[in-house]
Amino acid sequence: KLRKYLETKCPYDKIIIFIDNFDLLEPNQIKLLMQFIADSGNLHKFLFVLFYDKNVVTTSLTTNFYSGYDFIEHCVNIQLDLPPITDELLVSFLQKELQERYNINIGFFDSFKYVKCYFTSLVKIYSFLDNFNINYVLAMKNLVNNNFNFENATSFFISLYHSS
């Protein structure tokens, strides 16, 4: 019903549908979604933008009779393969952000054994930076009001590390 409505009565010329992380679905759900997208190919108003791990989706679509790779090649018009984000890139990004935002140089990041494994995605890094900013600003205001003085953000950060 929704597809019929969108195709016949929707006032827009194009409907862009973004689907992110559908590689986290169960394999049978991935097959259903890809079949829906393939069937929607003749509906000219629809444009699908898909974000997924190609290996996971290919494996989910592969059967004894059909290659998942061939299915993707047939259904997806334009493919942009992005390189995976490695742990080293994530740590480097975090170090750069802390340096630029707070002038904190954490070249000793490897000593954060249990904390380092938390930063497995950009979402977690941005969440940490947002929380750190809030806590840093609040702590600095409270510490200054209580006559604690840190020369810079690096000494504040190191004192937090050593106190835990």
C-alpha cells in the first residue's frame, strides 16, 4: 500500500531512502530487503542509498545456486567501496582531536590498556569527546573556584588518569 501511494500520489519526483547498517540484520532479513530493493528498481521515484559491509551482505545472499556477489553487481548501480577504519586510524583520530581541541598530547595512549579497547568506532569517539568537553568545562570551573590550578588541559587529563 505504501509503495502504491508513494508511486501514484506522492507529490515528489524522487524519494531517496537511506539504509544504514542493514548488514547487522539476520541473513534472511538481508535477503528480503535486497529483494524488495531489486523489485523496486522499476519504480522510478525511488532511489536507495545503502551502507553496508559488502562481505556480510554477499555471504548472506549467496546460495547453492546463486552468487551474492553477482546479485549485488546486478542490483546496485553505483558502488563506492570505502576502506575499513582500523584501530590505529581511530586512535590517531582521537589523539588529533584531543590535541586540537584541548592541546592534550596523549602519545602514551598505549598505557590506557582498558580504555583503548572502548574506542572501536567514530560514534564512540565523538560521544567520548562530547562528554569529556562537558566534564572538562565543569571540572575546570569547580576546581578554579576551589583554588585548584592546572597549567593546561594536558595536566588535567593526566591527573584524571593517575587518580583512577
